[in-house]
Amino acid sequence: MLVKKQSEIPSTPVAMAGALKVHMRMLLGPADDCPNFAMRKFTVSPGGHTPHHQHDYEHEVLVLSGQGTAVGPGGETPLKPGDVVYVPANEMHQFQNRSDTDFEFICLVPASVHKPVDCAR
């Protein structure tokens, strides 16, 4: 079993093109010998957003704090703490923060596709 303190995990800016005011903490992933999933915590500052993008794998999101908006093929959906989101493979999506406080969420992706230099995938 591995136990880590979230507060001791470095937060790094998301460098993917199209990201604005987004930071990520790699909570658990390939570096921790997790064979199946990478668990990341994203913080989107007020006025920020993830890139509007798609990729060939699914991911799951749990909203922790703040208010955000999920943008997908069906339009925009407001998000609040406790909401969960499933993004299928190859679906265009984006998460936005139009509020005046941080928007934080956990995002799970397959460990095999996580690339440390491309943190917002």
C-alpha cells in the first residue's frame, strides 16, 4: 500500500496548448507503479480553462470544489462539488472556470497513456 500527502505533491502548470490558468498534481501514476490508472488533481483558477480537445481514451472526473462548466458536444453543463463526469474516448471536451474561486477536480486516465510532459490529456 502507498499513502501520500496531497499537500506534498508538487503542482505544475499544464503546458498543453490551449490551457489557461490550469495546474495539475499527479496524485498517483506510473511513477508510483500504478499499472492501470493515473489519478490527477486539476486546479483551474478563475477565468481559466483546459484545452478544448479530444483523445483516444476515456476519463472520469470528480468535482471537489468550486464551480465549473463542462463543455461537450451537447453544449455546456454547470458543475459543482460532488458531480461526476464521464468523457468517452474521442469526444471533444473542455472544463472552464467562470467563477471567482478555484475550480478543482480529480481526473482518472489510463496509466499507459499518461505522458508527464502533456499533463492535460
